[in-house]
Amino acid sequence: MARKTHLLTLFLLVGVAIASVYAQSAPPADPKIVFKVSLVGNQHEFHIGETIPLQLSFSSTVKDRYQIDAAQYDRSGRMNFERFVVSPAEGAVDPLPGHTFGMGGLTTYQFLSAEPWTIKLNLNEWVRFTQPGEYRLTIVSSRVAVRDSANAYGTSPVAARSNEITLKIVVADA
């Protein structure tokens, strides 16, 4: 019995250590990056299955410090720079669960400036609404890196957190 307790304690300690490493490896959100999400057009109400066009804009007043990955496509068809956080989570699912890999594509990098860099995305590529209701959306993006001379690559990842928008999802038309 004592041996089982020791093994259980060991597994618990290893689990806590692994969880702490993962928690520490997530890049911190940097408040000097301005990341705004908005709906394209004035529409805030969408039917289930209707395309929900978004515009993401990134900027910073800190000159030549933050670099953005401007990739807009991947040969696999789905970029994974952004994590879409929907609340309440019930009624919103990933339309491609388990699709987390990319195959690469062309990209460029540029420094953020006070003039926003923008990209348009369809929310439906990452979130499918299955129930009508009012949902809040925030996005966490890993497109941005900060200059870091201590890093071999010259930059370190940082997270950019967007503002929150509200969507009203209604039953689909026939």
C-alpha cells in the first residue's frame, strides 16, 4: 500500500511540474500591442451557418520593437496564429477538431507601427455555432514577436489579446 501511495505522489508531482512548465511557456500578453477585432460591416446578428467576417488590426506606438508575421494562408488551409475564445462556450464548437498542423506557406515580417496592419478572416473557419444565443468573442494571437537580442532568433513570442465583441446568433433560415 505504501508503494502505491509513493507512486501516486510521484505521478502527482510530475503532473504538477509539467503543468507549471506549460503555464510558463505561454507567452505573456503585451499591453503595448494594440489588437482590435471588429465585424466587417454593421451586422451583429448572424444565422447559424452564416459567414461571420472579421477584421483584425494590430498596431503599436513603440517603434521597431514588435514584429508581426503577415502570413495569410497555409497550404493546409488553416492558420493557427489566433485562438478564438467564445463565451459561453456551450453552443460553439471547432469545425475542424484535431486540425492543429500547418504545411507552411509564404510569409513576410514587418514591424508594427501606429498605422494598423490588418487582416480579414472568417470566424467560421475556427468556430461553428450550434445554438442560437448571444456570444462574446475575444482573440489571443501569437502573430507578434518582440525584439530580443538574448534569443538566438532575435525575437521572442508575445501574445496579443483583442477587445471583446458581441455576436447574436439566430436560428438558420430554411
